[in-house]
Amino acid sequence: MKHRRWIERVICAACGIFCALCFDVAGLAPFVWAALAPVFFLLLKNSGERRRVVFCACIFALAFTLAYYAQILSLDISARAGEASAALLVAAWIGLAALHGAVFAAALSAGVLLKCPCGMRALLCAVLFTGAEWLLGVGALGLPFLRLGLTQWRFLPLTQSAQMFGVLFISFLIVLVNVLIAQAVLGTGRGRMRYLAAAALVFFANLAGGILVSGGRAEEADTGIAAVQMNVPFWQNEGEGRFEKALALAEKEAGKRPDFILLPENSVYGSFNEEPEISSPVAKLAKESGAYVLTGVYGVHGYQLRNSVFLTAPDGKITDVYHKQRLVPFFENGYERKFSFTDGKERGIFETDCGMVGVMICFESLFPDIASETAAGGAELLVVATNDSWFKSDVPLARHLAQSVFRAQETGRWLVQVGNTGMTAIVSPTGEIAASLEAGTDGVLVGNVAFRREKTGYLILGDWWLAAAAAAAVLGLAAAYKKRI
């Protein structure tokens, strides 16, 4: 008996690690549609033993979250916060990972232990797991990283339903299919075939719909973009020389007359409005190229330290600025005094002759509500200015781009992500990477985008579908309770 329980624990831990790897290893990502099935099989099989279920759920969830957040170790925290604070910050992130694991464990346990009709079990588990994903993205410490739907960002036919329901819906479908597979293995006769048929129907219906959407007529993109990736990592001499290199790269493209030149987050430090030695070169670049220049700036504006993007018009005048609203927990919101930023109060929407440009800075692109509210507020093109150069690994850079792919799908907008060391890319409204630069290289990404005003289903409905699914699950629970009485 003890031997069998050890095998169960190993299976749960292995599944958790495997699911975490699916975020980063493209060849593994499609298997996430069945990777949770062994865990749900064990949980459902042992549903009569509460402690055993909770223990197995905890093992899976902690293996999942800790394996995923291990990439925080590739962040050179000491370069930013100092040696004394680095250990505390790492401990804080590990603690946060454990907390996230506890939330997922609670969702898994509740999905298996709550009484409900067998036919409603998959719906209940999917609602609770997806609800946990949503919950972990809210509040000041919200970190919407661990969303299973993000694993599918390279497989666009499987993610097109995000245009209607968002990335959480892809997570919902993944969990739903996994539970149905587990129920099929546990079932017998016709019951087994029904569950298998239901799992296949969910998967292939989503796939077929995605293929139809992906095969639609491509629109003409006629607005020129030049996104600068200067590749000056901050863990080397604190990014010294990045502004000069960014300007030099941009000036090489000025003669091609792009409509927009984009410089990443924290391309320069200083008071952009008050220091001509910073703003004048950008004004000169704008005049020579005839382009709107977006510049990421760390600096004091209005007597407050801000993380901002400034818009310089083709005539060289600063016409608008956006101050970052969503600050990174532990790094920008007060833990380190010298990096304690003041948040902005309005969404970043710049008016240009080409159309309305919506701006997000780094961490903000992880939040669907920021992108959707920016698009709903009039933005016809989205820009993500980021500086992920604190990381010594390319894995977090790819994870960041995965978020941008879903923001483009959810809003139905072209999106340009411009990063210091990468990943710099142009993303179409269907999530296709239209053009990109390899991470860890320098250069200027040149391509075309289009300004779009159409509203996707997600812009209209948001995540309210999850509330409807939760209501259906509650009705199932109520029916089961009534039957017991």
C-alpha cells in the first residue's frame, strides 16, 4: 500500500513538472491536453479518501508552480536590488510560488471532493482550476503567469477562440479535456466511450473553429514600424551606453521614412521634458525620419519617479506621455527605495495622424484587462515597450512574447513588442508572428502593421463567460445536494 502511494506521489510531481515545461518547450506544449489526466485519474480514483486527495493535489500543484517560477533565478536580482536584498526577494518569490501552489491545490481538491453528478465533474474541475488562474492575476500581487492556455501560443489554430473568450478559456478547455480523459479511463463500457467522445468533441471543435478563423483573408498592413532592439543587458554595467546605441541603430533606419520608431522601456534615464541632452537627440531623430518616436524613460516627472513612454511627433515636439500603471511586485512598488515608482492613473492612448496607439509597459502586457481597456478606449494599434534584460536566460523573454500573442488575439489589434534584449516582434490580430528579431541580438525590426477599430467578442464580453460556467457548476452542485436530501 505504501509503495503504491509513493508511485502516486511521483506521478503527481512528474505531471506538475511536465506541465511547467510545456510553457517553454514547444515540442511538449501540445501534450498538455492530456498531461493532467494522470493526476485527475488518481484524484478521482481516491475521491473517497479526503487526505489522500489533498496530499496528491498539493504535490502536483507545488511541483507545477515551483518548477515554473524557477526561472526567477535567471534574473540578476543583486544587480538591481543589491546583495543584501537579493536573498529576501528570492525568498519572497519562492513564497509566492508556494502560495500559488496552495491555491491550485485547493481548486483541484475541491473539484474532486465536492459532490456533483458525474456528468458535471469535468465542468466543475475546469471552472475551479480556471477560477484559480483568474484569482492569481488580481490584486496588487497579481501574477497572471500560470495560465495553461499560454502553453499553446505557438499553435494558433488552438487559440483562436481567445478572440471571443480570452486566454482563460483555452485553460478551461485544457482542463475540461483532461478530466474527461481521466473519467474515460476510470469508466467502463458505454460510459467510457461517452467521456472519450466528449473530450474529442471539445478538442476538435476548438481546433476546427481555429482553423477556419486562421484561414481568413489577410488584411493589408501599410503603416511602417521600426522597433529598436539594442541588446545592452542591464546585468552588464547596468546597461551603460544603451541610449546611444539605440539612437545609432534608429538613425540608420531614418532614411527609410518609417511611420513609427519604437525605443524599448528604460532606453534612457532622466527627466525627458527638462533635460535637452536626452530629448533633443530624439527630436532630431523624429525630424530626420518624419516618424513618431516612442521612447521608454525612467525618470522624475512631476516630482515623482516614473516608468514612462514619451511620444515625440515628426516636428520634434513631445506631444504625449504614458506613465506605467501596473507596477511589478517587490521590484517597482516600494520594496527598494531607489526603484519605488509612482504609478500612472490613465491608460496609455496616443493620438497620431496614423491613428490611435495604445501603449503598455513591460509587466502590463500580462494583464488582459489592461490591453482590452486600452483597445476599448480607442487604441487601434498596441505597443508593448519592455526591458527584460535583467534576465540571463531567454526563457522569460519567450514567456513575455506569449502574453503579447494573446493580447493581440483578445483585442483584435496588431501589436508590436519592442525589447532591449528581446523579444522584439510584430504580432497580427490572429496571433501570428509577422516579423521578429532573435533574442540576444541587436538590430531594428522593420515591418508593417494596420490600425483596426473592430471589436472582438472578448472586448465586449471579457471574462464573464467564466461566471456563466461557474453558475452552471453551482446548479450541478445544487442538484446533487437536493438528490442527497
